[in-house]
Amino acid sequence: MIKVVHCINGLNVGGAEMMLYKTTTRMARDRIATLVVSVMAVGPIGERIQHAGIPVVAFGKTPGKPDPRMVWKLYRLLRREKPDVVQTHMYEANLYGVLAAKLARVPIIWGIRCSDMDLSLYSPLSRLSFQLGARLSHLPDATIVNSEAGRTYHIARGYDGRRMVVVPNGFELDRFRPDAEARRAFRAELGLDDDALLVGRVARFDAMKDYATFAQAAGIAATQDARLRFVLAGERVTSENAELAHWVQQAGIASRAHLLGRRNDVPRVMAGLDVLVSSSAFGEGFPNVIGEAMACGVPCAVTDTGDSAFVVGDTGVVAPVRNPTALAEALLTLTRLPRAERAQRGQAARQRVAENFDIERVVARSEKLYADVLARRGV
């Protein structure tokens, strides 16, 4: 039995948080014992982890402010729990984790999920965590990155690449799958029939996700096909968000767009789409939403950031970042396909996920990494 303590910045809805949920709940409990630590609050993903029977501890740190006391809190927890391995997720937790783990003499694995970050758009703490991470990156026993783009980017900026391992995101093919009934129900919720061409963007409202470019691309595409309708879903993706509402209005798609906010039924939303668009401008490693849509048999139009182009392969269409005209053409390339041909693309997309990004494969790689780290330590 290997006992693992995971430590993450927080457990609100996001890609890192969802991957932590998926991997911890899928690991065989006769081989892996798990405890999850949130540096901040438990959050909605933490509640889901708890509901799955995995204990979660929250330190309650204030967001956006460094707090060296977190090192001491984590150190004390490690001394009490005596794990075999600590695995941290995201820059801030990596820093607290590596210091606490070294003091407690426990092997540690870092987790990095992004690539070409524009840290000028984020908090001073994010910038400081990134910079200190480069200086301390020789300390962890291994570092997991979820994309080749992320590995290359961090090595170029001073991170130690000798023990970096690429472990891509994984997807639950039993949850994310083509579902005709879910498709009909979701479209009925929106007041749409099956003839509408439904294009979706599922992501939190954040500079990285570049909703401005998505709105402009949707506006351009809408002028060329009257059947197009748009779904926007994610944290702060609502009509109450004045900035987003302005972009949608300016693009001329207000009457065709549904702003749904955060959804707890993402598999159902994905199954209802004809095309998924990922419009991110920077920072992505491996966007979860692309793999989720592909697993649902939905082809994707994506911007060329992180490993997005590699993930979709020849099942999707790739456009340059921050180029609304090119992104509009990419999504139109897919919506213009005859329905049968678009369905074939979707089937190929699901097959690509099954062959390369099945969650069971990802979990097995993580378990092997634990064993390898312990073997190197002579445990």
C-alpha cells in the first residue's frame, strides 16, 4: 500500500482540480491510500472528493496572499500522516509542498499544468510562485507536466527538466460519451431543435480563455450561416458579466447565444453540441474541455496554444491565437460538413481519446511514477 498526500492551491472548479478528482477517485484503494489537502477552502470539487470517500483537509488560506505558515501546517500534517509520497498541484502548492516535504523527509512530486503563461495578467503571488519555482525545481523527486508544450516552456525559463515527466490529462469514457437522449434534452432546455448547429465554448471567464476572440469569431461565423447557435458556459459566464455581455452584443450574436454560467452537467452539455471551440490565447497545457468534447464524439476547433493541436490531431481544425477570422473559418469548416461526415470526425475524435487519453491509462502512469520515485529512494 502506498500512501499519498495530495496538496493543491484550492478546490474550486478548474482543470487541475478536476484531474485531481478523477485520478484520486479512480485509483485502486487496495494499492493507494489518499488524503487531499487544499491550501485554501474545501470548494465544490473538494466536496465531490469527500463524497467519494476520500478525506479532504482545508487550511483556509486567504486567496492571493502568500502565507509561510502553510509550510508549517503541511509539515505537521505530514509528520502526523506519515505518507510515502507527497504530490502537489500548481505553483503555490508546489512551493509549500517542497519545503514541507523536505523538512518531513518525504519524497515529493510537483504538478505543473500550464505552458506559455502571460503572468503580467495575474497576481504578484502568481509571478513570485513561478519565479521561486524555477529556483527550487531541482528539489522535487519528479515533476509532472500535462503537456509537451508545458515541459518545453518551463525548461526554457529555468525549470529543471531532468526529472520532468509528461502525463497527459485523462478522460472518463463512461461519463463523456455520445448520448442522443442527453443531446435532445439539452437542446430542448435551450429551445433548439436538432437542425440548429450548436457551437459551444466551455471555460471559466479568464484572460487565458479569450472569450473576446470567441465572441468575435462567433459573430463572423453567424453572418455566414443562419443555423448557428452558441452556448457559453463556465464560472462567471453569465449575462451579469458586463464585459462578456458587451462582447456578445458587439459581435451581434446576443439573440443566438445562451450564457449558462457554471454547469454541473458538463457531459450533457458536451453531448448536445455539434462543435466545441477552444479560443484560448495563452497558458494552456492540455485543456480538459477539448478531451471531454472529443470523448462525446464532438469535433473541435481550437487555437494553437499548449498541446491543443496535438490533442485534436486530424479530427479537429486549428487556428492561430487571437485571430477571430481564422477561428471563425475553423469552426465553419466543421459546421459546413455534411452531418454524416461531421459524425465520422466525432467518432474519430472519441477513438483518439480512447487510444491516448483514457483516464485508466493516466491513473496507471501516475501509480507507476509513485513506485519509481520510491524505488529511487530505496523505499
